[in-house]
Amino acid sequence: MCNLENKIISVERILQYISIPAEPPLSMSEDKLARDWPSEGEIQLHDLHVKYAPQLPFVLKGLTVTFPGGLKTGIVGRTGSGKSTLIQALFRIVDPTIGQILIDGVDICTIGLHDLRSRLSIIPQEPTMFEGTVRSNLDPLGEYTDNQIWEALDCCQLGDEVRKKELKLDSPVIENGENWSVGQRQLVCLGRVILKRSKILVLDEATASVDTATDNLIQKTLRQQFSEATVITIAHRITSVLDSDMVLLLDNGVAVERNTPAKLLEDKSSLFSKLVAEYTMRSTHT
């Protein structure tokens, strides 16, 4: 009887997997993207509505926002406000139900997933390293020279650490990068995006799991290496967005505030001011 129940559960799971919609194609034959797309890095959201399933409520509810090319924008909001969903929509992990996302005037739903994702960069919330070598983790497709890889490592302050290792760039990395600290894994992720040099970079709460010193190093390196890129930051430490060009505050899937950090902080009644005050108070008491 127990064996039969297990088999029934297995069948149920198979049926669940079969019902999951397939992702759109990696590429489309009619794609005619310019080699340097996106060259400006402008992102436009038009009446963006996103939900995770037809029967579920909208998570993003009619966002109409422009992220100007070359500017740094911090996205803030309480848990569940839609910050991470917005990033998932940008990478087409979930597609809009209504509305569209344009990058340099191109509707991202009209191009293949590989064509889109290969042109964007992200430092994820959880730093990821794969079993292999330092080289394969930084340059999995073998697109860069050793000199370029060393330059990226030096930029993210890992060069000297790797030079100490006997095998240098061929030093082993075990599964999940367990032989590297969390901070080092985060810096490897930083090294990857430095190598790639995308015009659009997303940080999805990238500093949530690292110490303040590593956080400061990441912020400094990003300012130096991506001064002309469009950088979108979802910060765990709300102070990370204080030097952004713009701040977008989401609440329950709606854009409720958008201005420079200085302007929002001047208005003591703004939600952003209140979030900063709460964060400062928590930091003082810990």
C-alpha cells in the first residue's frame, strides 16, 4: 500500500511538471538585434502587469517607468512590494500579462531568451560558484584571455588571493563554491560582470549576505567599472541606494515614489524617508 501511494505521488508530480508552460525559444530566426544592443541601456516599462499564474492576483500593477540609460537607480520597498518580480520580468523569467518592457526601443518579448539574457548582467542575491576552476567560473564559455581574467580579478580585489594558489586560474572550485567564503563568492560574481561589460547591470539584493567591508568594496568597484552603464539595485541595506541617481519606491506592486535620494529625504513625510529612518534605527540598536 505504501509503495502504491509513493507511485501515485510520483505520477501526480509528473503531471504537475507536464502542465508547467514551456519557456519561450532561446532565439528567434527573425531576430535582427544590432551587435552592440543595448547601446544606450534605456529601459521603459509601459503599463506593466505581472502575475505568476492566471488564477493568482497581480504582483505588479500597471508600472509605467523609464530607467534612463547610464544612470543608477535604486529600487526599494518592503517585502512583497514587487521588487524581485520586476527583475524577473526584465529577464523574462516571468512574462508580462499586460504591458511591455522596452530596452533601447526593443520589446523584449519579441526576441529570444538567449538573445536577451546574454546582453544583460546580474549579481544575484545568493552568490553562485560552480564545480570546476576559477577560470571556468569567471569565463564559462572561454571568451576571454588570461590577461582579461586577471584584470577582472584585480578589479574585484581577488587577484592576489588567486595568485597565492598553486594552480592560479586553474585552482579547483568544489560544488557550490564551498571552499570559498560567501564574500569571495560574491566578488567572483562581481568579476564575471566586469568581464562581460554589459550596458545593463542588475544587483538583486547583492549585498544582503556579505559584511560591510565587502559591501563597500562592491559599491566602490561598481562606481568605477560601470560609470556609464545602467545599474539597477535592489538593496538589502537601504543605504546602498543613497548615492544612486534615482530611487524608485514600490508598494504593493505600484510605483509610489520616484525622485533623487536627496529630494526624497528632504520630504520627511515620504515613504523613502521613513524606510531610511527605520533602517538607521535598527542599525543603531544592533
